[in-house]
Amino acid sequence: MARLSEANVRLALEIIGRYPRPRSALIPVLHIAQAQDGYVSSDAMRHVAELVGTTPSEVLSTCSFYEMFKRSRPGAYQLNICRGISCFLRGADDLIERATERLGIPLGGTAPHCPVSLEAVECVAACTEAPCAQVNYRYFGPLGASELDELIDGLEAGRLAELPPHGVLSTVLQSPSPDRLAGPSMPEDSGPPAWWERRQERETGKEAG
Amino acid sequence: MARFERRKPTPAEGLEDLIVTSRRHSPDGHTLEGYLRSGGYEAIRLALGRSPADVIAEVKAASLLGRGGAGFPAGVKWGFCPPGVWPRYLVVNGDESEPGTYKDRLLMETDPHQLLEGCLIAAYAVGASQCFLYVRGEMALAQERLATALNEAYAAGFVGRDICGSDFCLDIVLHPGAGAYIVGEETALIESLEGKRGMPRLKPPYFPAAIGLYGLPTIVNNVETLSNLPFIVTHGAEAFAARGAPPSAGTRVFAVSGHVRNPGVFEVPFGVTTFREIIYDDRYAGGMMGEAPLKAFIPGGASAPWFFPEHLDLPLDKAKVDAAGSMLGSGAIVVMDETTDIPRACHNLVRFFARESCGKCTPCREGTTWLEQVLERILAGRGSRSDLDMLADICENISPGLRWPPRMTTICPLGPSAVSPISSALERFRSEFEARIPVRKTLAVKAAALR
Amino acid sequence: MTVVESPAVRLTVDGRAITAAPGQLLIAACEQAGVYIPHFCYHPRMRSVGMCRMCLVEVDTGRGPALQPSCMLPVSEGMVVETASDAAARAQDGVLEFLLLNHPLDCPVCDKGGECPLQDQTMAYGPGESRFTEEKRHFAKPIPISDLILLDRERCILCDRCTRFADEVAGEPLIGFQDRGSHTQVNTFPEAPFDSYFSGNTVQICPVGALTARPYRFKARPWDISETISTYPNAMGDRVSVHASRNQILRLQGVDSEAVNHGWLSDRDRFSFEAVHSPNRLREPMLRDESSGEMQAVSWSSALSLAAAAIREAVDAHGASSVAILGGAGLCAEDQYAWVKLVKGIVGTDNVDARMGDGLWADLLCALPRASVADACHPGGAVLLISGDLREEFGTLYLRLRHALLNDDVALVELTPLETSLSSLASVSLRARPGDTALLTEAMLSPQRGESVAGVPTKALAAVASMLKRRPLTVLLGRTSLAESPAAVERAAILLARKFPQARFLPLLRRGGTVGALDVGMAPGLLPGRVTLASASDWYRSAWGAAPEARGLGTEEVLQAAAAGKIKTLVLLGADPVVDFPYSRLASEGLSAVSTLISVDLFNTASVRRADIVLPAAGFGEREGTHVNVEGRATAVTAQVTPPGVARRDWQIAAELARLLGGDLGISSPRDAWEELARLSPLHSGASWEALRTDLDGVLLQAPPPADGEPLRPEALRLADLEPPEAAVVPFDGYSFRLVADRTVYDGGTVVGNCPSLAAKARPGRLRLNVADYERLGVGGDGAVVVTSSAGSLVATAKPDDRVPPAVAALAQNTAGGDPRLLLSPGDAVCEVRIEAASLT
Ligand SMILES: Cc1cc2nc3c(=O)[nH]c(=O)nc-3n(C[C@H](O)[C@H](O)[C@H](O)COP(=O)(O)O)c2cc1C
Ligand code: SF4
Ligand code: FES
């Protein structure tokens, strides 16, 4: 519903400043919007378009390509059960069925009285811990029926308070001190980096000498 | 609670043999302190003392094959940057999303500094002036570890300007993805990094080394590929090659999952260990999960054509696996035992590709979805006998000739990848599909014909 | 290293040796060699994306045959290509089957049915029947994506053509792909419609019936339609294909002329065919009843004899100079010639002007070395823009220049009072305050001391100067604003031409055929062929029998003379000075004071409503002839439908009047007129009637050097004969605002007003002010302001606009938002205005 807060605009501008082209920061900035509201609202997309210098249509075009961006508000916990081949072989389908029953919602749904949204997702790169799941992109697994129940109980009871809210990915942000930054490398700078040139000179000097 | 624990090292994982996962079980291996304690950031100092051309030569000599899937030698790829075209970029492919694959996440979470040092070495060798570290969006912990490592490394003078007191400068930008398998394909990764939909570009002409990010020379390397560089620079190409069977040199990290007793991630000498060993040996996956014997296995991620018991004695060697008609791909071995419902497994894989198609090429966008629909119908008992031939025919239209490596009517290999499980499964287990097809229908048609 | 002209590439296609240009795409090379490769996403005017995969062919470059998209593959030496081998055919069949899976089979009710590439290719290459038994993909049926365009996503085959057009060609990425894989759809951002001046092009290039335009939907079936190539009578002379059925024009499509519009059209022009069949068209001659003042329909013979009588009486009683003819810019060259011959050769007056006081010095335009659009877009060149916003006024030129700026290393320097739609692509934008164009040009051409000149930093001027030295120069020369004397621009042009003798000029006069009209002598002091009365009157006198004795009056002088009672009979040729002439009061006074006002027109305009005799004329689509665009390019205009009622073609009216005046034009068809013109005017001599009808790009008019033994022809105007006009420099006082009276596409003009689809898009103009100025003025919530100049005042609604520099106020002409002409007075170099927030009492 909202545009980015002032603090988030500052953060977005800092991130945009790292890239040679503002548009490159589109996905990271959309993550900021999603971290703020739990989803990416139309207002946020309009605001992001202004920030990276493109049209809302282009922002939506990119945003809608990627699975993680939600365009309506999910529950506080996004429970993603993996159904990739390795999890499938170790019972993911049963797990998914159990989760829909336990939560009383279909895949893609959000339970009315509980803070959980449920999805079956493709391989989340935890195949050796199959079958597994992610809650707000934190891993849980391997999950048998009882572990799943325990997990859902925990979510419903709010016992997983240490999980950051949906939309927050890394809780640590890259924040180099400005005096350590080399600065973005602009496509217009048509020459090699300064250090490279010096080294080439040294090399040719060595050969000659 | 089930937040999982990583398995303790097995005797086989003797630390002295490991290259990229040596700090995996060290509690502070992911911190700067832990990394420095075990010789971290020595390699970049060594590299900076040599010329970029020297470093490339060393990596070429090491025969470091790309670990992202295609297995192309890294040193050779670096040499493809057209001379005189600047700036150049380095892009790290940490989008790991191929079903069954789980190694890059492990490396990013447990040894982020090793990857950063690899980036420094690669950037130095090719003359890249900025590096983007594209990490799969869903990997929050990996992002956290890398962000922390970057903050430490910047503060300690290992990344940024005047690296290690030299004049070498490199910013590394941590860039989270947002959930799209296709973005792992290098040209799609570049599109995504330009803030666009992750739709691949056609190669040629868009080989990243020549026309990449912003149309400029760009080296895209996999996380594991880069993580090998500190070792190669410190210990030399020979020591690296000695760990494997060149040209499958060094070690490779494989994730073995599915119906095995000890699913796990194992770093083994490349080209030496056999499938039988990694699947059955107690030092590794420890054999089948239950009583049922092995029925089939995928040797290199969901895209790879399947192998069967007769392939077990092949070594994990690029050339030999290629010659046998499949690939080591992304280092994902998925084991299926006799209880496996093959049509369902096949459907599972095809659904993945249909869902992950970027939608650019007609055959992939429409064809994979059609394959999925037909398989779904067969699974629901509404298939007909002609459906099986039709499946093969649709596959032909996506990947003419049904061979590996695939011929393609598409831009990238994703569409043709959906063909692998179907042609593997239909060839070997056709009867399992036939068993799903109701007989009645056929009879009814015959009866109608008789009338 | 010496640059070697790269030789042609040799390759084999289907067993036949062909040659192609280096770098040419295989699909284009094949097409050129007569081998058609089916395709959907490939479009020769846009970047290839290789999405549809329909154009797969087998290519062998020495490593064995492989399937390759021919739309992405440049030709290479020795390439062996099979376009119809088993593998290629199978791939094409396969792609078609895939495309049809989800495509609704609603061809019978689809607007595209009968002209659909998907349908055609299915017949030619397709599998015949569908094996697809699953449920097709469903989307809500056509959704409006703008006022003009509807989108049926079920029919869409995701070829990326419309979306690429919006992004790449128009630079307005307002439609795009959304979602992924088989869920991909084209759509707009919610509540952000595809409002583009160029949206109709997407309908034209959609290879299926997914995009449709309201003005055409369900009007006809393609097989009922007859199609003819013609020219849209705008300044660019866009080539169009006119689709008509049962004496109705149903649709215009852009034709891909390399020299002109590359297939594109602006919506304003594309949908303007609605005006052709407007119920408001004049259908029969009319006469004002002396007593009641009402108009009454009369026969052509009585209307024409009264008109002839009015002319004859004026000439007899007051001399030929008491007759004047204004307008004619909208006519075909043949009609223009017929009228020029009538007026200058038979009536004997030189009071003729096709410009409405909003043009530039006619002699100058004839004398300046003329540029083509290709010159302006030539790789490595520089373009100096002295005009309004191209996007608002010259749609397809805007698209072509935009493409060149983005792709062909053309450098743009703007010398404009306001930011334009091309500013973001300009190398340098010099914001010239109204009236300062000449001053800044002079400053640009000679080194400057000090920080700035007329508010422009000297550094920027120096940057421009050095760029213009390095690159071949094309000047786009037009009026930046009506509220500024043209002298500043004219002076700038002469200075530039003298400094850069190689520079070429493209005169940007907005009204369709104005520049072509000047070429046939439709201005005082000129005769056909860019020659002066002084140098050519003997030549034409011997051809026509008579020619004016002395230079006549231009539009402003005619209206002044009329107001002073010196013009007795005034003929308006499709001209509406009440609305178009910069000084509305003078226009009104002039028209009221003449004894007989004769209007030849299509619509009942404000000026027509004052006429004594009204003669209905044929318009676009109803007349045959030749259009000459701003480059001086002649292209064919063809007739598809008959004029409404008894309306006649302009040349016929002229010929008839000539007869009634006792003369003979000797013209009984447009072809007669063109051939006579080509015989008499060296400029027109290179363009034969036949050549104009066969060459899509028409003929660029150029006088050939005189051949030996040929009679001495009149010499064309030379720049050396012209002196730069003095341009008064008005000191900038810092208290008042300078007014810019500019243009907008959807204004209150006759054409827009008579096209229902376009009229809905017209918006009242706003007084645009720099944000800081706007805030400083303390304008209230309703934006009401009073604008006052020495000539008058008006009430307008103000709005902040970043594209307007400080101390400048911009108001578009001819909209419902206030008439800036009320503020102008003749002879003023600039128009200074005071602006006050209107009190809300
Ligand atoms: C559909 C598809 C998905 C891919 N996904 C990944 C991936 O997730 N990670 C990766 O490193 N490479 C992936 N690749 C391979 C990359 O395109 C590229 O070859 C690789 O990143 C190069 O790095 P390397 O030379 O170090 O292996 C994928 C390729 C395809 C065709
Ligand atoms: S093959 Fe599929 S995923 Fe690859 S580019 Fe084509 S549509 Fe996209
Ligand atoms: S025309 Fe070549 S892929 Fe579409």
C-alpha cells in the first residue's frame, strides 16, 4: 500500500549507487519494498520506478517474472514446502498434503485465522535434507509428519519469533564504509582499470629490460 | 525442532584431501578470523605478486573445469575477453536452483571468504573492474554470511580500494536474486542483473565474455569454480591436478540425494571416484535407503539424461559421462530405487521445467507445458496409447533427434532439458506408462471401428 | 590501414548461390533473393529477439548443418542454408503447432482473419489438425489498454513486437510482458494505460488479431478491402496504404518506405481517416443570402459564376492586387499548381500565400540547401534542432531521429525554448529564451568570453561549436513558438549556412504541404521551381501568357490590406486564418472588411462561417496527385473514394474559374498539371508521373544542371542573394515571463475535431510554468491565473512543469485552455507577459 519510507529510500539510493546503471538495482530495491510491507504493492512499484528511472510497467514486468515477489499480502510466515525431485522421492507429496489439511488451506492460500501462507515450491537446494521446507526463506528439514506438525504448531503459536518477517532476507546488509569503496565501473569508462594499465606497463618494461 | 544439523565429517573426508570444503565443519570457518587462521587471503597476495597473464596461465594449466554445469575450462574462458574492450565485469553465479543440486549454498554459507578471495583472483586475472555476486534469492543465510564476510573483508582491506596495500581495486556487490531457475543460465543472469526479466540471450552472438553485462565483456563463473582459485594459486596447478584425473582435475563437490541411506554433500577427487563408490560406500551415501535396489539415477541434475545400474562403475569423469550420453552437470546425483513411481518422477521433473520456462521460445513455453499436461492426464488415468508416441513427438519438436547434448529449437537448453526425463523414462520404463493407460478406451475405439 | 569497401558475402540458399551485404541478417538476405522464410517476431525495423522460433532453418557453416534462427544470424561467407529441408520443415511445423495450442480458433470473428500471418502460415506450413486436447489458456477477452487499443491476450503469441515497439521505437515502455513461462501475458501497469501518440503501430505489426484499434474493429473483413498506396498529406509525407471498401476508407497503415516513415504512423494521422467520412463535411456549394445572412445551397454553376464575377469585378474596379488567395498548403502539388497558374497567370495578382503567418521566410526556405530525413539520420552526423517538440508536431520524423540518436551515433544539439521529448537523448541542450535564438547562434559561431550568453554557459556553446566542426550538420529549422518573431530563427539559419557551407536544412513547417506549396510558387514573389518573380517572370509569362508585374503581399500584409479596405475579393483555400493566424484580431478584421470572401474547404470552419461563397472540396482519399514533403520529396497520392455530395477537386475548381474568367488553364487532369509543372520547372523536371507511381520512396526534387543547347531556364534562388534579417534583441528584464505558444498533437484542430476517436483525446491546454515560478506565484488550488501582455489578457489554468525553464510560460495553441494569440501583437519580437494568481472571489 505504501511508498518506501524515508529510511528505505536512503537505503535504496545507496544500493542504486553501487551499480553502473540504476535499473540494475531493481531486484534488490524490490526486496526492500517487500521487506517493508511484506509484499510489493502497486504504490511501491510506482515509487521504485521513479527511483531506478523507468516506468511502472517495466517494474511490474520484471517483478512478476520472479517467484519470490508477492503482489498481495501473504501471512506473516510464508511456508514453502519443497517438491523438487529429491524431496519428492522422500515423501514431499505427503508432506504437502498434510500441510494443506493441517492449515485448512489450498496451496497458494493463506489461512484466515493463522499467520501462515502455504506454497509448494521447486527445489530449494537442500536436497540432502529432504523432504524440507522454508519458512520466510529459512530452512527446516528433514521433515517427517511429526516435525511438520511441530513446525506448524510453532508458527501458529508464534513460537518462531526469531524468524524475521516475510520479505526480510539477509538480516545483515552489505555496508562498506564509503572510503573503502572503489566505486561502480561505468560502461562509459572505455579504458582498463588504472592498476591494470600500470601492471601492463611494468610487464612490457620488464620484457624490454 | 527440525532446523537441520549438518552431518559430521566422515573419515573419508580427510581434511588434507579437500580443496573447497575444508572449512565446512569448522565452527568459525565462515568468519574472517577463522579464514585467516587457516591461510586465508594469502592467495590474493601471491597473485598480486604475479602478472595477470601468469595467473591465467596457472589456472589454464590446472584444467579447472567450470562447476556450474557446462564444464568449460575457466582459464580458457577468461582468455575470450576481446582485447581492448573495457571495462570488464566479473559475475558470480550463485543462483544454484537445479533440482538435486546443493553445493554452492554450502560453500557460500560455510566458506564465504574463500569465494570472495576467488573473486579477487579472477578479477585480477581478467582485469575486471567490478564484481557482482548473484546469490539465489531464497538463500537468506548465504546472503547473510556473504554480507558479513564482505563487511569484514572491506574493513580489513581485502576488498574495495587498494587491496592488500596494492593498487588493485575491486568492489564486490552482493546481489540477491528473487526466485527464477532460468536466471542460473548465464545470459539470463546478466539480463536479470540489468534489472530485467531473466530471459536468456542467444549465443552467438551474446557470449558473455564478449558481449555481457551492459554489452561489455563479462566473465560468469560458478561459485564452486571460483572457490577453487585460492587453492590453485597457493598450491599450484600441479597439486590441483594431482587430486583428480585430468582433464577432470581437482575435486568436485557432489550432492547425493534421493533413496540413499546417507544423503549428503561430498567433495571427491574429480574423475576418480565411481558412481558406485559415491552411492554405496559408507564413507559417502552409504548405499540404498531400504531394501529396494537401485532402479535409476540422475548423474548431474534434473536436466541430465538418466543412468541405470549398468552405469554404476563409470567414474565421475566429465569425458566418460559425456560419452555415455549424459552429463555431470551441476554435481547432483539423485538416486531412485525400485519403489519409484517412474511416471510420477518423470512428471515431477517435467513440471519443474514447465514452471521454470522463461516463456521466450515458443517450443519451450508451449511444449513443456503441453508435456506436463499430457503426463498429468496419463497419471490421472485418462491417457491413451497414442499419447506415448505423441510425448516422444513433442519432445522431438523441442529437441530434434532426442540426443545428448541436445539439438535445440530453442535459445537455451532449458526446454530441451525437459525432454531428458521423458526420453530416459520412456525408453527404459515404457511399460510403466502403458500400465497407466486404461484399456477400456482402446477397446471402445476398436469396437467403434468394427461397427 | 586503408578502409576497404567490404565485398558482398556469398552464400548458398536452397542450392542457389546468392550474395548479401556483410552483416545482413540471413532472413533478410533470403527475402531479398526471393526466398521467403516464415516468421512472427522478426521485424526489419526492430532489434531481433529470436523468440518465436518460426524462422528456424538449417545452416551449415562448416561444422555440419544445425537449426538456427535466421532472424538472428548474420550471413557469413560460404554459409550453406536449407530453408525447406526435412529438419527445417519439421521445426517450422512444430513451432506452428505449439503456437496454435493455446490460440483460440475464432478466426471467423477475428479482425485479422483473412490477413493473419498465423492463419496463412498454418495453411502453408502447418500440421493441419490439432493433437491438443487439453484446456486452452484463458484470459479475460479483449481488455482496453488505452482509449484506442484493445488487447485479446488469448490470441497473443508473445512475439514481443508491440512491446519492443513501445520500448525501442516509441521510447514509451508502457506495455510489457508480465508473469512467466506459459502464463506470460502482455499488459499495462494497472491504471497506467498505453497512452502513446504512436500506439496504432502496435496494431499494425501484431501478427495476429491480439491488438485491435477501436476505429477499425469489426468494420470489415479483409477480403472485402481494396488497398492502395498513397501519401498522407502531413509534413513528412508519410507513405500509407489506404484500405477501403464500398466507398469508405476503413483504415490506414504505414508503408515501409526506406526514405520516409519506415512503416510507422502517428495515431493522429492513422486514425484521421474518420474525418474523411465525417457528417460535418461540406457537401455542396453554398451562398450567403444577402438579406437573411443564412447560407443556402446552390449549384456549382451559380456558385462558380458568382465567384468568378467577384474576382473580375475586383480586378476591373481596383486592379489585380485587390484580389488575394490565402492557403493551399493542404492541397496536392497539382492543385497548388493549378491555383498558382490561375492566380498569377490569369488573374495576375501575386497576393498568394500558403503560409498562415506561422511559417518562415519563403525565399530563405527556397534558397537554403535542403536536407533529407536520411541526411538528418546519417551515422556520425550532427543535428541542430531549432523548432518545437518533434513528437508533438512531426511524429514519424521524431521516431526516425530518435532511432538515429540511439543507434547510429547521431549527435543532437537542441536550441529550443523548452525541454523536448528528445532532450534526454541530446548531446547538448541549449535552452534559448524566446527571442534569443539568433543571439545564441552568433555566440555559438564565434568564441565567447565571459561566463554566459543570454543565460547559456559559454562552455556549452563552445562544446557545440567544436562538435559542429567535427560532424556534418543538418539543421532542423522550424518555428519554436508563435509568440516569437521568425526573424530570430531566419537570421540564425543564414548565419549557420554561411559558417558551414556544407550544412543542410530541413524546413519544419507543420501544415502538410507548405514547403511543397512554396516550391510551386504559392507565396508572394515566387514562381514554380524555387525561383523569384524577378528572375522567372519572363519564363512563365511566355508559358502562361501573363505573370504578375510586381511582388505581392504575404498573409499578414493581405489581412492588413484587407482591414484597410484594399482587398476586395479574398479566396481561402482550405485556410482558416481565424483560428490559425497568429493575430486573431487582425484575422477577424481582415475577413470582415473584404467585399467577397470565398472559401474552398472541406469543413465548416470558423473562417468558412464568415464566407460569402463556399465551395466544397475533395480531401484526402478522394483526390489523385502528388504530395511534396519537407524534404522536397514528391510521392504519389491516390484516390480511393468519391468526395461527399458534389464536392470537387481543387484543380477542377481552379480550371473552371479560369474558364469563367475567360482564360484556359490547359489542365484537364492532375497528370496534365504535373506534366506541365515538370516541363516548366527545372526543380520538378526529374520526377515523371510514372516514376512517382512506381517508386515507394518517390522522387527527391532536384533541378538537374542545364543541358547544352537547352533554352536558358530561370535560375533558382541563391543564398548569397539573401541578407540576414535583423533580429531585435529584447533585453531580459527579469520581472515578466516570456511566452511560448507551442503545439500539441491533439488540439482543437479541424481534423482532430472531426475524428471521434481522436477528439476525445484533446485536452484543454495549461499554462506551464517552471516549478519554482509556479510556487513563487502562489497559485491557488484551482491553478487559475490571469496572464496579461501589452496586447491583451486571458485567464488560464497554470500547472508546474519541469520542462519549462524559469521565467518562461508556455501555452499550447488552439486548445480549449485559452488562446495565447490574444496576447500577441504584430511586429513584437517576443511576447512578455505578467502572470498573477487569480483571486478566488
Ligand atoms: C537452464 C540453466 C540453468 C543454469 N543454472 C546454473 C546455476 O544455477 N548455477 C551455475 O553456476 N550455473 C548454471 N548454469 C550454467 C551457466 O549458464 C554457466 O555455464 C555457468 O555459470 C558458468 O560458470 P562455470 O564456467 O564456472 O561453470 C545453468 C545453465 C542453464 C542452461
Ligand atoms: S528454452 Fe525456455 S527457458 Fe530457455 S530461453 Fe527458451 S523459453 Fe526461455
Ligand atoms: S522470426 Fe526468428 S525467431 Fe521469430
